[in-house]
Amino acid sequence: MAGLGGRTVRDLRRESRSAVLQRLYFDGPTSRQALGPATGLSSGSVSNVVAELLADGLVEEAGSVGSDAGRPRRLLRIRPDSGRLIGVDVGETRVRVELLNLDLTELARAERPLGPRGYDVDAVAGHVHEGVAEVLRTAGASPDGLLGVGIGVPGIIEDTGDQGAVVHGQTIGWDAVPLEQLLRRTGRLPPHVRYFIDNGAKTLGQAEMWFGAGRGASNAVVVLFGSGVGACVVTEEAAQGRAVEWGHLTVRVGGRRCRCGALGCLEAYAGAEALVARWREAGGRPSAGAGEERALTELLAAARPVGGRTPDPVAAAVLAETAEYLGAGLSDLINLFQPERVLIGGWAGLRLGGGFLDEVRGHALAQALRFPAGRVRIGLGRLGPDAVTVGAAVLPLAAFFARGGHRPRPAARTVPSPAWRTAPDGRSV
């Protein structure tokens, strides 16, 4: 039977369940009486929805609080163990897999180095499958109870409908890779457990907006600063966030060759890979056999030594030039999107830390237009190196909310896509 706007009674009930679940999730333990104003539902609708969620085992009572009338009010919360999620970060040196419960507490993790095969598609798919199997085995969990597997990957993600997510990752040599089909074909998860695949910068942005330094902002840019650089832009017009290939903005015509093949990209100057390469070219000498992460640590130690030692002028100059390029790139984002906040995450950004950020901030604000520069706050992300993995797990969590807390069904491609919206406090949920 059709309801308002052509929606069925089932649609309306699912939306009501979704509203209650989201408020319990983001607001914490809440009484039935408080859920009405928070969700816009009548007291009768709240009572019916809560009764269903209690019966389904998704919600539980969590103590009580007093009221003006003297009768204590029972608090409700989502049961953390009522569902499990997997987040995967296909990173620059490794594939990280985490099993989490509904409150995103880590239950198990596994890591697989990319190794000599690097971003070979079959190798990456194998790492994902091995990691998923390991975390389930470690936690003694059944794959049947999974709400989904979220995966953050480099590149542009194309949703082809029934064919699933296709990855266009020019910098890693992926040309229209049908990753979702490949994982489904070669994996051993039950048919109803869906894969959710998105750009790694976007999953980082989702994590920071939901749980980190982006909470409370309706306009933000979250920057992923690792081997390369990328960004997720959240605006009032695109509250779900969108990944932008910011690292391939041209900052110097005819400049250094970027790993995408073009000349003069920001990533050719500001990514950690390029930063270390430029240090070597200028005469820097990282330890023999040092990987990118160790070499960056050594560069930072040389440029900013502790104990009163004299900074290495070559390392200091390379780091200062990198801050200038990154600041110029941020000024473009500030001018284009006028965000309230710019947050820098990713392993390299977090490792370089606050001192480097101060230099970047100075260059960005000096080059941006005065009005947007006067309104923006530039800071570090709060969620650490696991933010991409946590953000990837948010993808199936959002879809779970969109279904009103109903479990995935075997026809995986027919379930609603994640429903992103802006919460009353400005958070994308």
C-alpha cells in the first residue's frame, strides 16, 4: 500500500527505524521520550519502533535517569555486538583489515605487505581475502553475521550498477579494474555479504566527519597525505562527501614527472614518495634499504633534530619547499570550496606533525583569498593511521542504517545504497 509521496508503509517503517537507530548511535543512551523530538516521530511511533528493535536484538536498555515527574526514564542504546563490520585499507605499503563491532571497537586485525607484486590486482584481492579470513578466525566469528565489507582504495571509483564497483587507479596501474566482481568471484563470503568500495581519501573523510576532527562541521576538506595526496570534500550540497583527485592539480607547468604520467602535479612535489625522492636528488642519504616510511622519518629527524643539534640544510630546504607546495594546494581548496575546516590525515601527514602543519598553514592562509581564509581552521585529523580502515567500515554501517537495521539479503545489489544526510549538529550521517 502506497504512503506519502508514493512511499509504501514498509518504506515509512524502515525510515522510522533508521531515524531511531541513527539518533541512538550518535547521541548515545537516550530515553524514548527524548527520541521523539530528536527524530520528529510521534510518541506512538517511537514506542512501536523501539519495541521492534528490542525484539530484533539491535537495541537494549542501558540504565535509567530521573525526570521532573519523579518517574525514572529508561535509557536505550544500540547493542554493540548485534552486528559486525569489516574495514579494509588498500594502502601504499600494505593491506590492513579490521573486524569491528557496531560501535567500531576493534575485534581483530590483519596486515599484509604489498610485497614485490605491489598493486598487482590478483595479489591485492588475495591479500583482502586472506585478511578477512584471518580476522574472522581470530575473533571466532562467522561470516554469516557480517553486515558488509568496506574497502578504501586509491583512484576513481565508478559504480556500474549490476557490474559493481570499477576502479580507475592510474597511479597504481589499475585501468577499469572490476574489483567488486573479482572479489565476489574469488572470495568465500556468503552471497548476501556485500562489498562496499570507495576512494581511500573519501573513507578517511567519512571517518573524520563521523567520529573525528570534522564532527560538527557541515563544510570541510579532509586531506589524505601519504605516498601521494588526495582529498575528500564535504559541502552542504554534497553532504555525503566526494573524493577529488587533488594530488593531480598542476602546480608547475612542465615540472617533475608525477607517477600518473603527467608533469608538474602537486603529488610530484608534496607526496611522501616525491618528498623522499627530492631529498635523495638533493644529496640526502637515508639509510641503505630504508623504505619510504623510514626514509621520511630520517628526513624529518635531519631537518629538525632534537638536543640542540644543527639542522641538515638540505633536508630542511626540501621540507620547507614541500610545505610551500602543500600550502599552495590547500589555498586552492580553500578558495574553491570555502570550508569551515581543513584536516590533514594519512600516515605521512600525521608523522610530519604540528611543526610542519604550522608552516603549511602559514603558506595556505597567505595565498588564499582573505574572506575564506579568515573563516577556515586548518588542523590534523584525530583518528590516526587507522582512519581509512574505520571509514571503510562506515560504508556498510551506513547501509545498515539505511535498511532500518534489517540484515543484508541474498540479492546484494538490490539493497539500498548508504543514506548520507546531515545531522542536526552538522555531521554527515
